[in-house]
Amino acid sequence: GRATGLRTASGELVGTSATGVRQGDPMAMLLYAVGFQSVLKDIQKCIVKHQTELGSALPVGTFGYADDTSVYMSNRVSNAATGEILKLVEASGLRNNIDKGVVLVYDRSNVNSFKMQVQTEGVKVLGNPVGSAEHIRAYCDKATTAMLRSSDMLRLIHPQSAMMILKQVLNTQPVYLARVVDYDLVKDSLMQFDDRIDEVL
């Protein structure tokens, strides 16, 4: 019944919500970002502190999008900082989803994964493939194949409607891949996509 106060992780009131936000509502991400920003800053301070203490020359950083958080750091910094990062997130009132957590390393033998999955080939970060060339190519192949699943349905509708769906829906996904992935790694997948769309048209 009554409006709920919306607070940052530090407790500052930033607004009220009478009905909450629905799945997919753009306000959900904004409200999450407002509440989680101070936690992201604390995580950044934590990894920089450990980087300095360990004398690691490798870069470190933290970024978040909606409810996904990515942190990059060396194995040594990760081993020292990850437990502290998990505690920072829990202290903010959020729950760590260890089952979805992934650690990407070159050498599996020297990492404390804190029960998260350990990958040596690659992972997906904010919807983008990161890792070895083989991993990125395989990701692009899988993504374009998934994009093409509904392409046969275009034959069942009026050509003008089909072109609108192709331009506004189907084509946006490979265009995004072309922007975020090195062209040499995505070109075969894009050519496969174009060939299949040509067949359908």
C-alpha cells in the first residue's frame, strides 16, 4: 500500500516507489545503479589496495551494468581481494550469486576461485566474448546461429513487414557483434548470417 523508500547503499534516501518496478523497466537499472555505485567504488578501492600491496603491474578495474559486475585483476590480486569483495557485496544487503560467478585465468593451478567457475578459454562480459581467439569465434558462431533460428518465419509474413523485422530486430544483433568484436574473429559468423538472410529473402 504505502510508498517504499529507495536508498543508496550508504542509506541516503534518493526517492520513493509506490508500486515498484517491473521486469524490463528501464528504471530498475537506474535504481540499482544508484544503490550499487558506492559498492563498486569500494570494490575498486579494495583491488587497487591489493594491487599496490602486492606490487602488481597488471591493470585492475571494476565496472557494472544493471546487476552484472565485472572485475579484472591479476591472479595474485584476485587471490588476495576476492574474499574481501564478496564480503563488501554482502554487507551492502545484496546476495552474491556464486553459481553465476566466473573467473577467467590463463593458469588454472594458481587461483583461488572461491567456488566460482574457472575458465581458461574465455567468458562473456556484459554480453561480449572475452578470451582466446577460438573462444570468441565459437561464441560468435553460436550467437549468429541463435539469431537465425527465427529467420525462416520471415517467409510467412508480408515482405514489407519482414524487411522491417529484419532491419529493426534481426540485423541489430550482428551489427552489435561487429562493433564489439575484432573483425577478423567475427567475419565468418557475419558472412554466414548474411548468406542465410539472402536465402530467406
